[in-house]
Amino acid sequence: MVGVRGEGLEFVVSASAVSADGAVVTGGRLLSVGGNGIPPSAHCVPAAGGAFVSVRLPAIEQPGAYTLVMQRSPLFGIGRSDEKATLHVIASHGFLNPRQAESSEGARMGEERTFTLAGRQLGGLRVRSGAAALQGAGAPITDVQWMSPDQSQVRIRLTLHRVGLVPLSELFEFIGSGESPVNRDLGWPVIDVLP
């Protein structure tokens, strides 16, 4: 999902991503389009004023530079014009989505809770040995309840034993691959543990 702000974007009718060499063109689906005075879409950050467009692109498998091309509708018979923005697609192995809704949810200390985590290649996600926030009376309680076939979502039961914001980097790691550039550069989701 890509959010863009700028002048004249309220007239955008379609969008696509084009690779630097022009060999790959990926069609996008507009999620929302708006102008000045319209409340910003939840799909577009930052939430500053101005016109906005948010686009859902299919998964892009080739890393590198892309250009997001947004087409405006023709006006008074004049040919349509394009607006462009640069995208950088980073090669990455498994990661947890740093912007997922679960990052704002809370849990109570010592209470079992099931979280649904989103990301990529979550089959490689493992609980860190010795994760302090999971250490309570007895062995840590973690249990994978379900994983989507494409490994983009997992439901996992956790019991947290530390009050405060707990970054999921303290609880999980991806086996054999180290920290993903996505989580390294954009951060990890957190769980707010209440007393």
C-alpha cells in the first residue's frame, strides 16, 4: 500500500508501478483519492493537509527502483497528464509488519492473549530463547494457533510477564536470516502490557 500527497492528486483515476528499466509494469488499485478539505484517508500518511492518493499494489517480487505513475482523467478533451513518485522496493526475507493494528493493542501482565500478526514468510518466525518478557512462573507460554497458507498472518498465544511497551523484536526472531531490512529500518510492532 502506497500513500502519496501533493497538488492536483484529487483527479487521479488510475495508478501503476513501473520498474526502472520499464520491463515490469504492475497495475494498482486505488483505495482512496481526496482533495483539500476532505479528511485524510487512513491509507495515506502523513496526515498533513492537501490532496492525497492511496494505492494498493500487488506484491512486487523484484527489488529496485520503481516509479509510481498516477494518471489523471482528461480535462475538457485535453489528454490526461501523469504524476510520478519514486518507490524503492527493498529485498527482504521474513518480517513483521511494523504498521499493523496489533501494535496498538494491549495485554494484561500474566494473562494469556492471542495476537494476530501480519508480515511475510512468518513460517520462519521463532520465539527468542530467554525472552525476558515471556519468563514467568514455569516455562514461557506460547502457542501458534493458526498460520495462513501464504505465511502472511499468524495467530499466536502469548503470556507476557513485563509491564510496559514490549517490542516484538524482544520476543521473536527469524531463523537463519537475521533481522529483516524492513524491521531494521521501519521498526517492529509493540505490545502495550498493562498491570
